[in-house]
Amino acid sequence: MDFEPWWLIAIPLLFGLGWVAARVDIRQMLSEHRSLPDSYFRGLNFLLNEQHDRAIDAFIEVAKLDPETIELHFALGSLFRRRGEIERAIRVHQNLLQRADLPDNQREQALHALAQDYLRAGMLDRAEAAFDQLKGTRFAPDALRALVRIHETERDWPQAIQAVQALQGLIDEPVPQAVHFHCEEAAAALAAGDTEAAHAALDAATHASVQAHRGSDDAPHVRIAMMRADLAKREGDLRAQRLHLESILAAHPEYAGLVAEQFLANHEARGTINEGLEKLEAHYARYPSLDLFNAIFQALRRQRGLAQAWNFARAALQRNPSLLGLDRLLEAQVSGEKAAQSTAAQQASANVVTLNNPQADAASPWTPADDAVLMRSLIHKHTQRLDRYACRACGFKAKRFHWQCPGCNAWETYAPKRLEELDG
């Protein structure tokens, strides 16, 4: 490669230009540094050290010295909200919105922050109004998600469904809780006696379930089948009710205990109770659960007597030992023996005239029935805490199965099993 004489001029020139550019950048940085108050850097330092109180004080001082620091106002509002000082956060964001010179994108950001403040404060009406104004902005998906939560909290299912539909128009992803919104709407229609509206709501729930499980072979949601069975019963269609209940046993076998009594009542109404018991006993052999055990035991006791129920219970407890199952068994034994003792006492009082004598006041002898009462009492104390359903999200315990947790409001966090089964 040949040496060119003009390189002697070009190379020093390039170095000179680089030196000038560096000096300009340094001067600009120093100028910007001098234009920012020291409070700004102190605030950043406090923030990095998790000293939020001192950081807030420093940033407030900056905001007073330089009202143009819009981003700093956003940071202050966010800090206030995180610390639970919602009133101060609201004032910061309201002051921003009152500025006539605020650009549109920052006005939307301030409105979004203010809506979050209202939501955090529990001011749902104001939060709803603020999020409604954000529907046509870049914050629309977040706003619609918040509106879904607000309407769900207020149990306004039609509005919650509208918000879900608007959200799905913006994002291509399912909203699983939409199935429950439609089911809640169906439950309200059933309570009002409007079976036509209940059918329409359950059809919409089925569509939402299909959308939520696109590309999979999952069966329709179990709650839909349960509600269709209930609706068929109200309309007197025992055949349709039976088909829906059988679909639950086939597609969602773990939920059999929740529908077992309804399943047996359907067969009893149709005169096929023995067939229903055989099906449930076969189901229990494959998918044992305490609720199913209890339903079969009680039905056998009513239909075939205590001896048959005992035979089933003993075999079931040998295969799947359970304190709750034993508690149910002893409860039935105690009630049966008490009934027998009552009958015997009535017969004795009818046939024997008791004379007044000192032995009449003596304590009655201890009997095997008393042993059963004592044993059941001791076991029952230990099983009470196990005889609950539990939320997988927050641990809230309830005697009754819930689709939405009363503690944390999460959907489908209860397994259809008692605590003893889950702990086992």
C-alpha cells in the first residue's frame, strides 16, 4: 500500500475534530449538571438506597424549584402510591392534568396514573370514569383490564363481559374468567326464573370456554355442565339432566363428589336408583373422594339399610383410609344406635310400670353405644379443620366449594377435594 502525502493533513485533522467534539460533549454535560439542582441527585441517591421518605422530600424540593420537571412529578406520584400515600399521589397527578401546556401523550400518562390512584384508594366510580377515557389511547389494554376488575368487584357481570369483549378486540389472547362471568349471569337469570336468559348466558359461556381452549381437546368447562344440569332439572327434563351429569363423570371425574347427590336424586326420580348407585360405586373405585364417599354411604343407608352402608364404608376405608370417612361412619352408627335405644325405651315404658324406689335414680350402665359416642366426639374434634375446601392462591378455607375465592377473589382456585385429601 503506497503512502499518500495528503494523509499528513487528514490524520491530524481527524484527531482535531474528535478532540473538539469531546470538548463540546463535556461542556454540554457540565452545563446540564449545573442546571439540575443538587436536590435532584440527592433524591436519586436516596431512592437507590431505598430511603423513600428522604427521596420524596428531595424530589418535592426539586419540583418546587423547577415546575417544568414533568417526569419528576410522575416519579413522585408513583412513589406516593407505592407508599400508600394515595391522597398525595392524586394531588400530584391532578396538578399535572390541570397544566394547559401538557403534551397529549403525557396527559394520557397522567390520566392513567390518576386512574390507578383512584383504584388503589377504592374509589371505584372515579377509577372507572378515568379508565373509560383511556379506551382510545395507548393505555387502552391496561385500562380495559382494570375495568374488568372493577366490574367484577362490583359484580356487574354484563359490564364485565363488555369490557372483556373490548379487550379481546385489542389483544389476541383469551380471558379465562369470562366463562365465569357468563355463568354468574346465568345464575342470576335462574334466580329470577328466566330460563331463556339462562340458556343464552350458558351458550355464551360455552363459546367463551371454546375460545379459552383453542387448539386443545379439553371438554367444555365443568361449571357449564353443572349449571345446564340444574337448568334441565328446573325445566323437568330428567333425561337432559342425567346426560349433563354423566358428561361430568366422564370428562371431569374429580368433580363427581359435587354432583353425586344430584345424580342419585335424578336416578331416584326415574326409578333407577340401584343403577345410579352402581355407577357411583364403580366411579368411586377409580376416583375416590370424601364427598363421593359420603353421598354413596348416605344413599345406601336410606335405600338398603345401615348394614349395606357399613359394608361399603368398611371396604372403602380399607382401600382409602380417611379420618373424615371414619367420622361420617361413626356419626351414622351413633345416630342409628340412639334411634334404636329410643325405640326400645318407648316400648319398655309402654309395657312396664316403674315403681318409685331408690335404684331408679342410679346411673345407667356404660354401653357400647357410649363408646361409639365418645370415639366419634374425639375424632370429630380432629377432623373439623380437615373438613374444608382450601384456596390454592391465598389458603382461605371454606365449608362450601366456591368457584371464586371469598378471600382473594381469584377464580378456580378451589380443588374439589377436602383438606385431608390434599394434605394426603
